[in-house]
Amino acid sequence: MTRVIHTGDTHIGYRQYHRDERRADFLAAFERVIDDAIADGVDAVVHAGDLFHDRRPDLVDLLGTLDALRTLADAGIPFLAIVGNHEGTRSDQWLDLYERLGLATRLDASGTEVGEVCFYGQDHVPESRRDDLSYAFEPAESEYAVLVSHGLFEPFAHANWDTEELLSRSTVEFDALLLGDNHVPGRQRVGETWVTYPGSTERASASEEDDRGYNLVTFDDGSSGDESDDRATGEGVRIARRGIETRSFVFCDVDLGEGEGLDRVLEQVGQHDVEDAVVIVRVEGQGEPVTPAEVERYASERGALVARMYDRREDDSGTEIDVSFADPDEAVRERVREMGLSPVASAVDETVRASKLADSTVRDAVAETVRERLDDLDEFEGMDESTAEEGANAGTGADPVSGAEDDPASEASGSREATGTVDGGRADGRDGAPTTVGRSEAEAASDGGEEGESGETESSDGDDQRSMEEYL
């Protein structure tokens, strides 16, 4: 019997609502998963991408993650992972750093065996580059075969990846797909294969109301002894969902009647314990205009860490109102999504508006970003409306009008880079026979982190690339 924790979309480093407390919450959630893995004595922790929220994680996030992975390694539990769209860079990945330190294994097409299971990896691949995928994986003698990948797969909401095509074209017959990117947990059977998302470990947007958690996946043709009622089973693969404790989110929905307004909203908020919580107030119905700032101030005075109000009522023209004056950055991000920028324009926007480059280097970084893409004119073509909407919602599982707060700058940057398995190999070109975890630190350092196929380093990645080289 082999048991693994399947997690993903930890988004470590996300300073949600511009609060350091929320940034700490995302790391703490990941640490709870690691603690559970050690307490349960699982055979591995499998991470399905977006370990970090940003491709330039700060030192505090890198070190916090390193400490958690070292604790896991000290317990003799391997950490198997792939690269998601939020964290992907154009050459060495941050995951490669941890692999070289002997703290992680970056999964690829060659496979990594743990017990009776061979785990394969496919990093996030933008939709525009999936035609290059061959789905060629190295067969293994293991009883079970599992693919770990990152993207929006059918039959789940907002899907843009054909799961049946992947399974039919793959050179390995997979018993399960352990996925990341969709923050809503779910599991379905596609043919004889389980396809499952664990959901995010912290709420990355106001649309993620359900409790956060991870999957416990057991591979065994006999009884696992799992007492959980929330499980799926079939063909020797059992999937049970487990919740973890996270910061409290208070969702207060107020349906105003005619003549009702601010007092009614405050009354409803006052019925909740908001101490140290993130408070989301959603106003619907009729009634008088309500100023978000007054509601948010009231919740903050009652001890809320963060308060946001969204007015979802319709005006006389029938147009939905969804306003929060407390977060102007979200309004800017929403406008960028609506513009349907080309990959190059998205890269320039990310460099100028959202990157951590010093002002004095931005001009050169933008010039280099454009220069690198002159040979690929497709990079200069804008997205149509439907593609822009998909990009806005990717990674959240959210409805297009849900008010999700994921950072589209990171989303856009990830969509420009094919960090996945192309032509059956990894983006860094590494290939070979299946490996077995438990290698020495020297072995891990000798076969990980080669340069990407393109051999290029994007200028706007310069800071994180130099920082990575310093760590290595």
C-alpha cells in the first residue's frame, strides 16, 4: 500500500489584501500540510504546482518553504512537485533549487517511483503551446502510474485542456491524474482514470468559500482502513479529502429591502464574530446606496483583519454594480484583464506595474522583453474576449463575476512560458529512466536544474535569476 498527500496551489508569498498577515497565512497553511504528512507517516507529499504565488518570491518565503521542506526530509518523506503558471521562470525554477539541496524531486516524463506507484510530471503549459506536446512518458514496472500536472482540465469548470485526448495519446496508461490550478476541490472519473483537484490550501479569492484542504490518496487493491466518509474509490485508488485550519473568512450576504440601507448592513455584520477574520460583505436586493468604506470601517473597528464590501445590486440600466473603493489595485487588474493584451503586452505590463524591478532598470527590462520576442510574431497578437476571460479566471475555479482577487499579472507571466513537458520531456531537457526517491544530496545536485531548451533568460526575470544563482 502506498499513501500520499496530494496538495497544490499553496501560493506561498501571496500578500493578499496587501497584508503581511495574509502572506504569513499562506506559508502557515503549507506548514500544516507538512505537519499532517509527518503525523500520518505518508509515503510522499505530491505538489501539483503554484508552490509560490510569484516567480520572484522574497527571501522570507524562500526560507520559510526551505524550513518546511527540510522538516519533511528529516522525517524521511519525499516531496514530489511540478512547476505551475504563477511561479514559472524562463530557465531554472525555484523548485530546482530545492531539488539541488536534496529537499525535493521535480517530476518529469521519466517518472519517479515511490512504493508501488510511478509518479510522472508535466509542468504548466500555456494553451497556445500544447500542440507541441507528445505525451511521451517512460514506461515503468510499477503497479500504478500517476500523472501530476497543472492546468484547467475537463470535466471541471472553466476547462481548456482535453483530458480524454491526453489519456489517449499518452504512452503510459495512467490510473490517476493529480492536478493543480483549479482552486475548487473535485474528483471525477474519465474512463478508468481518476482525475482530481485538491483545491488551494488558503483562500486566494473571495469566491473560495468552502474549507481549504488537501487529498489523501491511497493506492492499494485491499482495504486501506481509511475511516473518512468523504472519499472516492475504484480500481485500487482511493481519494479522501481532508480539511486544514486556516484563517477565518466571514461571508455576510445582505439582501436589502426597499428603504433599507447602511443600518441594515451594519446590523447583519454585527451578528458575526469578525475578530481577526477576513470579512466579505455582499449586498443585493433593493434599498438605498451603501458606501463600502463605512461598512469596511465598521468591521475593522470590531476587530476584523480585512473587510471588503461588494455591492451587487442592479441600477436602473440593468447593469450590475460591483464596487469596492478599498482596493483600487483590483480595479486596475480588472481593466487589464478586459483589454485582452498580447503576451508581450502582458509581459510589459507586469514589468512596469507589478514587478519588483528598480525604477532605474525598468526601461532596459522592457526593451529586452520585447527584443527577445521579435522572432515570434504570435507573441504580439492580442487575446480575444473569451481567451481573456479564461485567463482572468484560470487558477481560481471562480465564476467570471465572482470578484476573484488572484493576481493576473502573475497569471499573464505564467501564460507566456511553456514550462511543461514538451515532446515528452521536461522544459529543461532532462530525460531518462524512472528514478526512485531517496537519492543523496550530491545525486540530486548532479541531475537537476539544467538550463531551459531555449537557453534564454527573460530580462524581467533577471532579479530572481541572479538571486537563484546566489543561492546555488
